[in-house]
Amino acid sequence: MHAFSYVSPRKRAQRTLELLYLGCREKLPWQEQREHEDKDVRTEANAEVYNGIREWDYGDYEGLTSQTIREQRKASGEGDWDIWRDGCPGGEYV
């Protein structure tokens, strides 16, 4: 039985996993080939891309704090903001 290392489908998360250099026996799912030799294998764990842990896509709100988003919405007459109710313009909606 093999353990799995789950990773988001977002490229920045996949790059972070590469930088951790786990030394997996199998190549990472997005790579053409394994990046290291057999002597450098350190784990039998396999990496698996899993949508369930992907980061939220904030779209136009990327980089803004919740407070800033609420202030901007109030100023434009949109009312209070709740990510689960309102989502993000240019990004995700529930």
C-alpha cells in the first residue's frame, strides 16, 4: 500500500511540492519524467492532484483583505460581502 501526497491543481502549489524535493519514486503527475535518480528516492509516496484542496480563486479580489473588499462594496452600494453567498467577481462563485 502506498501513501499519497495530495496537491492542489494550482501551478504554484505544484511548484511548492517540487521545491520540497520529497524524492518520490514515481514522477509527479504534471512532469514528463522523474527529476532525480534512483539513488535519491526517499519515499514510496505518490503525489496526486486533488481538486478538493485547491485554493479559492479570488478573481478581482485577489490580494485584497476581506475588510478592503467590504469597504469597496459599501462604497459602490453593493452592500455587505460574504464569500459563500456572493463569491468573487472574475473568480469563483459557490
